[in-house]
Amino acid sequence: MSEEEPRTRSQRLGAETRRVSRQAGQALGQLNPISRSSYPHDIHPALVPGIGIDEQRRRYSIDWLIFAITGVLTVAFVIWGITSPESVGTVSGRAYGWTMEHAGWLFNALAIVVLVFLLILAFTRYGKIPLGKDGEKPEYSTFAWIAMLFAAGIGIGVLFWGPAEPLTYFHNVPAPLDHAPESEQALHSAMAQTYFHWGLHAWGIYALVGGAVAYAAYRRGRVPLMSAIFEKLFGKKHSEGFAGQMIDMFAIIATLFGTAAALGIAVMQIGQGVVIVSGASELTNAMMIGIIAVLSACFVVSAVSGISRGIRYLSSLNIVLTIGVIALFFFAGPTLFLLNLLPSSLMEYFGTMFEMMGRSASWGQDTLDFQSTWTVYYWAWWISWSPFVGIFIARVSRGRTIRQFILGVILVPSSLLFVAYGVMGGTSMWLSREGQGDVSPDLSAPEVLFAVIDALPFLQWLPIVVVLILSIFFITSADSASVVMGILTTRGDQDPNKIVVVFWGLVMAGVATVMLLLGDGIALEGLQSLVIVTALPFALVLILIMIAWSRELATDPHALRERYADLAMSNAVLDGVQRYGDDFAIEVVPTHPGEGAGAEVDSEHDDYTEWYQRTDEDGTPVGYDFATGEWADGWDPETGEIGTVVAENGSATGGAENGSARPGDKPARGPDPEPGQTTSR
């Protein structure tokens, strides 16, 4: 009789886990029992199917060191910024100048290196490694996954910068280009520069963090923290100690200031919309602070009242509304012009990408000024958002291969943004060139969107919708970023303490307020300078992530099997051709130690075995059966309680028996197998 089809998500996940475990058990049964006695749980590292974080036994609590240090520093910054914005502005300005002078090159180089690193992973053997257990199906269908990646690409920046950024480049051609302003060349180079800032390189940064987090959580069974990525590089003691705490603190600071910058530009544009709708004379700091207070109150209500599901539905509606606004620009604007501009501007982007990647201070002061104001700011912003967005895309990508993940995360949102910016930027440049409406580069960035709306027919009602969209983006972004910071503060708890979440949301609103006040009439400058300065420490973390992830992948069970296969096949084929010419086949037989496919691999080394030793909540090794998914002490993953294990002879057992490796112990290896070799016949 067939089993009843699991209905709930947890039941489906449990059934999937048992299915994968049975497959691993079947593979394990084919391994020579003499040779596997020295491995944890009697399973060779090449046969471990992987471990998901949901299968681990952990206790979650607030990490008071992280919470205290980051909390005190950020609250002190908010108080300092509100009481003495001039002083903060002076200090942040000096820090910004030092960062640009000494580390501007680092942001540019990092954006390039990250993209190259990911493409190497995607198109080598590592691309086949799953972000989950062997044989585990993706948690979401391909359509749903792509839809969520599209959702990740839609945000506040599309409405704020979509019409404004290309228009700026159209009238003020980026150095070192010498195109005539408002020319056809300027039109296409403006779109190419915008695509460069928002496209492949930006999503490469997100993919690096998201992929490393997903691998650590769903393949290696670690908590979804930045520090968990470095367990192999630093060692478990240090990755879970102060070094790991420092990395998580850097991630919190980067997320806090990066998201606060996004909230700040949302408030600037909401305020501009309120001015237009209400007929007020101008947008003041008092108005912006009032908007922040109202929207922050809405966020607090959503966080403490348990209406998170409603917020998610509201977020989905917001994405649909944003796509609707883009569609209205397309159909109400210069449709034929946009249809011609989109493909030609994309060709310009891909044709000049390497040139744009190579621009630096060596091109002169004008180029340095442009890079500082625009390109480096964007790289810093994406770096500061990478813990937030990375953890989100990691959570929805379980079960995908590394190749699917990298290509999907880089290409899907980038494609959406190419269309969105092509439509909105193309419309603003066309209106400016044709002299329709008051679309001018002299307008501030928040004003450009509303000037474009005013110039298009039948859209006079749209500012109200835009204000609604931006307000919802503010609430949902604050909610999501606060949850991520809560996770980083509570040792990886996927349902962090609500008080912690609210605390981070309010601090984030306070930082956004300070950023706006620092601008002294040009609020965007305050946002940019602080984002670049606070993103620098996490830029160094990204370098370490590439090193740590590379080392992890080199010892992955899938990579280990590939390594065995390459050596075994190479030796067997060479031997077969030399001995039998074309007429030979390959079979597997035992051989002397040091002569087989794994001769160059010390499979008993901790690099290969330590990670899959199962432990209880206190870190004490416990026996585990990968074939059945059962714990030796009777722990039940459904209830989280320890039951009684009945051994085959009928006696009750428990504890750390049934094949567990104890600390410092490594069972003796049995006698060597009979002489033989992996050969051909």
C-alpha cells in the first residue's frame, strides 16, 4: 500500500529527507565495510548526501555581545547625528574622502573579480554541486523561483533612479567620454552606463553572498549567518567565536546603513509626491522626518501584531503595481522609440562593458569625480545590501545547483532591470530632447519621476499610486531588513525575537533621518558618503567569502567523487589502450592502499569528515544513521524531544552509540583489502 501523500510543507520536507537518506544508505551499503570504519557514522565523505540546517539540533538565543556592540554604536551614532549633524557631517566627509582616495579602486576591482569568480564556479565542475542534499528537489518550482528573483529586482531604486540617472548622463556625459550632450551617442552611452551600475555586476555581488549562505545552510547544515561561511577557513572555534561575531557585526552595520539609504531616498521621493499632491510649496526636513515617523510606526505595528503574511501579500501587490507603472510609461510614452532603444542600448552596454570596467583615477580627475559620485557609490551600495538580499535569495534557492543559482540570480533580475530602466530612462530622455513637459537635468532626482508623469497623457492620477508604492516599499524593506539583522543577532534564528526586530527597524529609521539631515539641503550626498564608508569593512569580508567558499567546494562530496572519477577513468583508459587497444571495458576492483583512485586524497582528514559529524544541542557528538535519518539518542526532529531507541536485540539504547565518532577518537582501520586495482579488461 502506498504512503499517503504529504500535505504540509514540513511533511513534504520530511519525506524528501527520508528519500534522500535512503538513497545515501543504498550507496553506503555498496562500500567495503572494512574501509569505512574510520569515518564518522561509518560513511565515506564522498557518499555524504549533505545536511540541511533544518536537520540540525541547535539552540537559538540573542548573541548579547553582537547586540550590545552594534546596538550601542548605532544608537550613539543616531543621537550624535540628531544633536550635532554638522559634526557628523565633517567626520563622515573626511572618512568619505579617505575611503575614495585609498580604497575606491578596491570597490571597482571587487565588482569585477566577484563576477569573474562566479562565472568560473558556474562553468566548472563546481557548477553541478547542489545547494542542498544530493537528489533533493528544489523547494520552489522554476516559475515560482524566477518570479521571486524578479521580485528581488524590483525596489525603491527603480522608481527613484529609473528616469533620473539616464537623464543625468544624457545631459552630462560621464568622463572620460567626449560625446556631445543630448546626441545619439550620449543617449546610448547613458543607458549603457545605467545598465552597468544596475546589471550583472550588482547581482554578482548578491549572488556571491547568497550562494555562500545557501551552501553553508543547506549543504553543510550550518546556520544562515555570514560567519558560518568561514567555518572551514577560520575553524569552528573562531567562526563561532569573536572572529565570526566581528563578521556578523560588519554584516549588520552594512545592512543597516545600506537599507537606511534606500529608505532615505524613498522618503525623499514620497515627500516630493506629497508636495505635488497636497500643493505644498517645498519639501522640508521636518516633512521628511514626519514621513519617516509615520512609516516607522506602520512598520512597528506590522512587526509586533503578527500580520507578516499580510505584509508579504502587500509586497507582492506592490511588485505588480510597480510593473504596472513601467507598462504605463511604455504605452503612454514614446513606444516605438523605446522598442528601438532597448536592443541598441543593450548592445552598447555589452560592447563597452570592458571599457567601463577599466575606468579609474588613471583617466584623470574628471573620471575620478564621476567614479566617486556614481560608480563606486553603487558598488558600495550593493555590497551593503548583499547580506540582506543574499540571505533572501538563499532562502528561496534551496535545491538549485550552483550553476542554476548563479546564472539565475545574475541574469533574471538584470534582465528585468534592463527593461525597466530602458523604458523609464528612455522616456525621460525622449521627453527632454523633444522639449515636452518640464523634464530637465536641473531637477533633483526625486522630482524627475513626477515631471515625467506630468508630461505623459492621462497619468495625472499616478503620483498618488507612486506615493503608495514607495510607502509600501519603505515598510516591507524595513520589515525584511530588520528580520535579517534579527537573524544575525540571534545566532541564526529564522524567527528572531520581535523586540530585537523592532529595535533594528527603529534604529534604521533613525540612521535614515541622520543621513537626510547630513545632506544640508542636498540629502543625497549624506546618503552616499555614509554608504561608501560603512560598506568598506564588508568589502573585505567579500574577499574572504570567495576564499572560504572555494575551499569548501574543493572538499564537497560531489567534488570528491569527481576527483576520484577523473583519476580512475584516466588511469583505466590509459591502461586499457596500452594493453588491449580499442577492445576493452572498465570494471571496479579493490587495490593496494595508495594505488587506487583515492591515492592522492586523505579521505580521513578533518577537512573531509569533521563537518558531517552530527552533534546534539550542546555540540556533543551523537550517533546518526544516514540511511534512515535516525539519531542514536532517539531525538525526534518533528517534536524536538528525545525518545527511546530500541536496538535489534530488543534492549533500549541511546546516547552516542550506533556508529558515532567520539571527540578525538578515530576507530582503527581494518586489514588491507586483497591486492587488485581499478583496471580494464
